[in-house]
Amino acid sequence: MRKNNMRTPEEKAKIIEEYLNGEHGLHYYERKYAIHYQVLHSWYKKYLEDGIDGLKSKTGKKKGGTKGQGARKPKNREEELEKKIMKLEIENARLKKAI
């Protein structure tokens, strides 16, 4: 089986509709399309609940994300000093390893 083969909602719907209109079970389509049975079953449930919209991927980049969250600005003087101490401690540890 192939890993991480992203399929469009239209491709997923085509496979599920083929299953619904056909005479074979999900295990047949598991082999035919090299998709794990549990994945097919998940698509089937989502398709019955929400149609093709239920098959859209919810992973990926979020719109309006917070780029660089780790580098946020300190809120007050105390946080600013703590951040500076942490940087100096890291630099000190690196210098000790270099000696």
C-alpha cells in the first residue's frame, strides 16, 4: 500500500459512490485502490453524513495563523529579563562545551 497518497474529495466520492452502486464490499475496494479498509470506512461514514463536503481534508495550513509564535515579544520588563537570562545561559553552556 502507498503511504500518504492525498486524494481530492471528488476522488474519494467517486470511490464511495462506486462502492454504494456496486456489488462488492469495502475490502474489494481496499485492494483495488490500495486504501486501508478503515480509511474507506471513515470516508463512507463522512460521505453519508455530510456528502462530498465531509470528505474535504481538515489538515494543512490554517488561514490567519500566528507565524513565529515562539518569538513573541515579552509582555513586561520581568519577562524581558527572563528571556535575556535564558539566552545568556544557553550561550554560556555552548561556550563551556567548546572549551
